[in-house]
Amino acid sequence: MATFSIENFGCRATEADASALRRELLASGLALADEQASADVVVLNTCTVTAAADCQAREAVRKIRRANPAARIIVTGCYAQRAPEELAALDGVTWVIGNSHQAEIPGLVRGLLAPAARFGSEAAPVPHFVPLSQLDDPFSLARGPAKILTGDIFAQTVVQAAGGLAESSDRTRPILKIQDGCNNRCSYCVIPFVRGRSRSLPPDVVVEQARKLATQGAREIVLSGINLGSYGRDFTPRAEIAAVVRRILDETGIEQIRFSSIEPQDVTEDFVALVAGNERLAPHFHVPLQSGSDRILRAMHRWYRTEHYAERVQLIRRLLPDAAIGADVIVGFPGESEADFRATSALIERLPFTYLHVFSFSPRPGTATAAPGDPVPHATIRERARALRALAQEKSAAFRRSQAGRTLRALTLNRGGDNWTEALTGNYLKLRVSGRRPANEWCDVRVTA
């Protein structure tokens, strides 16, 4: 039986895409390889949010090529949508398929693994969406130049639900992607160009997908999107994320819902009250900050200012004293002065964050800051990033100490050792529970250290 492997890079939205693709490839009769070195086809689902993410994807291609020269390498995802020619030039890449045509990958894989030479006199059909002028026997066993398949991402209107508890996956908390794309135009962000306009999965489909996941045994699901808080604004009449969440709670057996990143302007009092008022909603908020300087926020084209952001975080802490509160922060944005950085540090210091994701600024092609006019020196960026990560460690340690002695409900994960099992609490604490336990089980644990 032909085999495949998938490696995913990036955010929960790309994880959801990879999960959906894995299920479709399994359903089409392929088997998941134990490792990339033995796979007939390797799919890389890429991220392009930073230059480092691009570099990671290119290095993965080279590593696979060295370990498994016979493998057909398919590169998809955001990097593939943004710079297909760049990836097609890498040795070993067979297809580059953008987000715009990701749903066609299973058919292409079947074609790659079922050429006429092996399965009869009729060649596998050339997909209708590929201009014939660009192809010459695309399913030939002979290795040739990589084929590129991308299109206008803004024409893509279908959001593919993703998640599941496939035996091949080690994820016990499946991701359900209910929104894709973004209508914002932050000056540093390439994602709207590779994901398209904001579009949402219809509420009935969301509920049905959640119901299926519950039937498969999922206890917790993670609702994700590129701009999750904008869910439903593309519908007429408009829908709201709170409404679809209430339907999931009322109409399915899902025992806990967790949210991925929510923009500050969408962290309303009603939304926080919804989470605070229902034990089936995980007390966990990831609210991107990016900078603690109003001057830099304006340059970033962000829609809020620091005091607005602080009010939202303090609202969460007031209604949910033990909630996890995380943020993304960018250091080294063009023109960021020492005063701007001190303002960011001071804001983080006074707010009750429990973790941070710190990113060094990376100019992205096609964005307003692609050619920054006032770049921050790399050494300064590294120094500032180190300082914020150290501050983040202090905040995280303080939060963990505050939870000592509490009894919390946690879900066991598919990771552990000889005499312990990793588990995750609703407020995003990873714990080591004594004893080896099956994954996807609730346990009440007292935090001792």
C-alpha cells in the first residue's frame, strides 16, 4: 500500500488544515508512514509569517531529500501560496500547491502513486484545474521540474472543517477551524495575502462537525481561525461567535471548548462573561498585543491602543481570577526606539499575563514594511527579545506558583513517561500526573509543585 507523511509548520489553523488533509488521504486508501524516511509522498504544510518559518520549511525539504531521495515532496500552505517559484526551485520538490488549491492534494497524490506504467494502460487523468500548457505528463514516475498549482486566494470561499481523532494522530484535543482569512491589513502581516478575505463555516456545519468529534470520543475541541473573533461577519444576516458557541454547548456532547487567538477588540465584556459563566468553556485567552507603545501600534495599523488592551486583560482577570492569559509580542518593529521598547516592557510587567510568544520582527514581501526605512539593528532585536522572554518566564513562574495547592480538572494527553502522564488544565497548565494513564481522560488533580 502506498504511504504518505505530513509535517506541519505554524499555527493552529495550519494544524487544522493538515488534520483534514491527513483524514482525506487515509480515506482515499493511502497509509500513514511510520516516518518520513519510508514514505512514498511527503507533504509539508508551511507557514510564512516570518523569514525563520520560510527557512525552516526549506531546510525540511533538504532533510527529506537526503533521508528519502525517492519520496515525492509536495509543499503546500502559506509559504507555497506566497512564493511557489522559490519552493519549486528546491531539489526534490514535485508539486507546490497553494492554499487556493489545497483541497486537490488527495487527487494529485493518487495520480502520483498510480501512473499508467503501474496500473494499466489508461493514464491517470490530468486535473481540470491545471492548464495543460503547463504540464507534460505530470504523473510520470520520472523526476522532473516541480509543478506549481496556485490561484487567486481571494476567490476561495470554502472553509474546510478540520479535526478528528484519527488513530494516526497524537492529538487528543482536535482542532475545529471555523474561520479562515483576515480583512485587517496590519502593516507587517503577510497572512491576508496568503489566506484571503475572512470567511466562516456556516453555524449548522460547525455544530455538525462538533457533534461528529464528540461521537468520535473528543472531550475537548479547540475552535480556531486566522481571525477567530471575526467569525460570522461575512454572513447576511451577520452571525456571532458567541451564538455558535452556545449552539455547540446546547446541541453537542463536547465537554470543553477552548479558543485560539482572539483579537483585543473582540474580547468584549459579553464574550468574557460567556466564558466565565460556563464551566465547559476553558478559562484561557490568547490576546495578541504586538507592542506596548501606542506610536508603534499606529505604525503597525493595529486597531487598539495600550489602555484599551489593558482594560480587556484586566476585565478577564476580574471575572476569571485564575484564567490563562497569553499574548504575542513583536520586538524590533521598524522605528522602535528604546522608549517604545521600555513602554512594551512596562505594560507587560503590570498586566497579569501567564505566558508570552515573543517574535523578532521579520519583513515580509508585499507588506507595507517589506522594505523598512528605519530598521532596528539585529543585535538590538536579539537583546530585546531575550529581555521579554526572561520577563515572560517570570510571569509564567508566578502564575504556576499561584496555582499550587489548588485542585484542578485536567485532560490527559498522549505523552508521558514510565510513571507519569502529561495532562492539560482548562487554564492551560501542563502537569505531570503520577502514573501512566490513557490519553483523553479527565482527572481531578491537586497541584503540589
